[in-house]
Amino acid sequence: MSTATQRLILRMADDELILAHRHSEWTGMGPLLEEDIAFSSIAQDKLGHAQALYQILHDQFEAPVPDAQAFGRNEATFTCCQFVELPNGEYDFSLVRHFLFDTAEYLRYGMLGKSTVEPLAKLARKVHGELKYHLYHAQTWIIQLSSQGTEESKARMQTALNEAWPYALGMFDPKDDDAALSADGVFPGEQALEDAWRASVADICAKATLVVPTDTAAMLGGRKGFHTEYLQPMLDEMTEVYRIDPSAEW
């Protein structure tokens, strides 16, 4: 498999790992018990997706074992987009991030289900089924709090969408590997994914009576190791136990 494929799988795994940790921070803090449970469950699924992707890298590219990949690196070697590392903020921002990210992931894994890389295609077909429920959860609350909510809830959702949008666009960086991935039948590319994502998001936003931001520049850099001030402190917390004894078996 090509280095372009390796980079694709790594950034997917890093995205899943970091957002899983952010979602897990809602455990015991959700605005409703139902949402406390929902975000915790989604976080657990994403952690499982990350582990499976790191395992593919280990098996196919001789990368370190998944635990070492997840807990043994510093921020400069992470290729997650900046979107997933931002603090949760209020529930409205976390919900919008959940909606925008999982829309992209649902489409991404749908495309990868036809990949010529069989381990990735097999995983994608499994994950795609799980993401259907994640996306349903996000879309339901987006519509309920916007078109079916109060003026305040709609305003808060629109503000959260505006704030999240430039970071969400960073999910589709870089497009440098698109030609190679497409030619090898691995993945249609980030541009194809972004086009499909924009159409899907626009459809739900119309139902929610939310206005999709326009003329907004993408927040880039994460894919190349340039992160926000929030990632390293989160990694320090996330890896604290592992760093005590990386060779320990639990």
C-alpha cells in the first residue's frame, strides 16, 4: 500500500481518537441524562474506530502497536484536524461539531466501503452501520433545537454553526493525495468528500432553518502537525497513565 494510503488512515485514526476524548468529557456533564449517555456511547464507538485504524497501520505498514500510536506521540506528530481538538464549550458547539464531523465520517466510510484496500474496506462497512445512528442522533437534535426550538436555542445553534464552520472545513485538508488515492481505487479523495458533505449539511440545515456560512476560509495546519493550544494539554492528560509504565499489561 502507498504512503498516501498510510497518511489517510493515520489522520482518520487521529481524528477519531481525539474527538472520542472530547466527547468523553461530557460523561456526567450532559444537559440531559439521555445526552450524557449518548455522548459517552459515541465516544466509546469512536475510540474503537481509532483502535481498529491504528491496528491496520500496525499490520500493513509496520507501525507501532495501537497503544503506542495513540499514547506515545506528542502533538507535532499528530495529524488530526484542529476541529476535533477544540474544547467542548457549551452543548450547542459540541452538538454542531458532532453533526458536522459525523456527516463527513458517514460519507467517508461509505466511500471507503468500496476501497481496494480490503482491511480498510471491511472496517469501513462495519463502521458505516454504526455511524448511521450517530448521524441520526445529531440531525435530530440539530433540527429540534433550531426549527422546533425557541428563538434563543435557534440563535445559539446558528452561532455555534458559524464558529465551527471554518474548523470543519479543515477536515478535508490536505487534498494533495487525492489523485493517487483515486487512481489506486483507495478513496475518491477529500475534494469529492467535501462536495458530498456540503450538499448533505445544506439539506439538514435547510430543514433546521439554519444558514450555512459562506466565504469562510478553512482553518488548516493540523494535518501537518500545527495544532491549537488545546491539543498538548489534552494529550498530557490522556496519556498520563500510559507514561507511568508504557510496557505495563492491564
